[in-house]
Amino acid sequence: MTAMSKKNPPSNDQSYEQSNHQSNDQSKTQSTSETPRLRASFEEAQKDLGSGTQHYLHRIKSFVLRTGRLTPGQAKAIETLGPQFLLPYTGQTIDWEKSFQNSETSGLSTPINQKSRPKILEIGFGMGETTAKIAATRPEDDFLAIEVHEPGVGALLKLIGEQGLTNLRLMRHDAVEVVESMIPDDYLDGVHVYFPDPWHKKRHNKRRLIQPEFVALLSSRIKPGGYWHLATDWEEYAIQMMEVLSAESSLIITGALAGGYAERPSYRPVTKFENRGIRLGHGVWDLVFKKQIN
């Protein structure tokens, strides 16, 4: 961790996944560049809105859907690899083992036992470079990565195809909704949240992903002994993260650095934006918590 002032520039690595617009703004940003496969989940969710109920499309969220053009490679990856690697939002408990089956292992006389493989959730993967690198270096783990930005989804699917990754599945949906509806209690072995939007203006702090209510929700989905790893390049957000997660009674801080922060785990690669910040004298803070074992 490198010392820096509190006036860090906003994180660039994961700038897509965490800010908010009302549902009418979302419909404006869902441009014709979106594939029907991806756009359908939002349209179906809007149809399912019940009267008098608060739905995730109406509450304050930590992301904004930005209009972005797909490259030809990203569009091709969505069309060709999406059916296998891009999971739909169903609102029902995820069938993890079925979701991670692949053609390379389904015909084996001794099939891989998916139930015994660690289950890792990543929220907000941006363009997916870090996610792909971690999945490649940890082939024994299965990763479910959530992102709302379509070019990011296409970019990571493209990396999956280029690198032949089989232990990674994606979902394009509101992460809070996924955690609420599809992830059971005491289920995940690990959670990654890297460089979430810091929403550095004070009036926007309420839009940050790491809030007490969400921390309590997601912590309930982590197995006893499981971990939650976060990273940010914005000092004030790092302080808030530390305060909020430390206040969650089910979590134990593991960092040995000053303030409870952790050394960067070897599995998390340094991104190009992070390297640029380090050269400019900015800091990066890693936080690692573990779920208490009852």
C-alpha cells in the first residue's frame, strides 16, 4: 500500500458498475447496440413489477447503464459464447453445478464433482482482464462474475474464448438482486469486489455499493470460513469500507497492515490503471475479511 492524499482520482478500472439512475433513465441508455439476449432480462424484470412493492429497478443503485458500442469481437463473443457462459437472471436459487457443467467434462467416465469446487462471486468486473487472469491462475475454483456494462460482458466472453477458460460464468444483472434472490445463505467460498465506483462527491456517497445493508446481506451468503476481498484506490472509500465491514459482526478482519488493511494477495494482478496510479504516487488499499466459524 502506498501513501497518498485523499484527493485520489476516481477509479478507472471498474467505472461502469456502480452509480444510479431511475428506471426511465435506464430505458434511455439501453441502446440498439445491446443484443436481444442481454436486453431481455431488463424488459422481463420491468414487466414483473408489482404494485406497491419496491423493486431493484426503483431503488438507489450503485451503477448506471451507460451507452457503449460493442466491438465486432465483443458482439461475436456474446453471440457464440453467451449461450454457454452467460447465465440468465431467473430470480430463483442458482443451480451452480449445472451452470458450470461444460462439454469437456460432461462425457468423462469420472466427471468432475462441481459440488466440491470453491464458489467465488465477483461483483463489477469492468472489462474483465483481472477476472480472466484470476480464473486462469485458480483453475480449481469456479467464478460467477456480475457486470451490467455490455461491452465489458463482451470483452470478458472474448477473453474466455481466447484463453479457453471453463471455470468462469457471467451474469449481466443488478448484483444486489442476484445476491438477494439467487444465492443461498452460507453458500459462497469467496467474494471479490475490486475498484468499485467511489462516488467521491459527498452527496453521492449514498450510491456506493459498500453500505451496511448490503454488507449484511452478502455476508450472510458467505460460508463460515469463507472470505471477502475488496480493493480500492480511493482512500476515503477505503476508510468507509473498513468501518462498515468491521462493524459487521459475522466478519473478522485479517489484514496485518496499519489500519487493518492487507497486503495485495498474490492472486490479484496489478491492473494497468493501478500501475499508472502507483507511478503517480497514489495508493491502493486491499481489505480481506473472513466469515466467522460458529
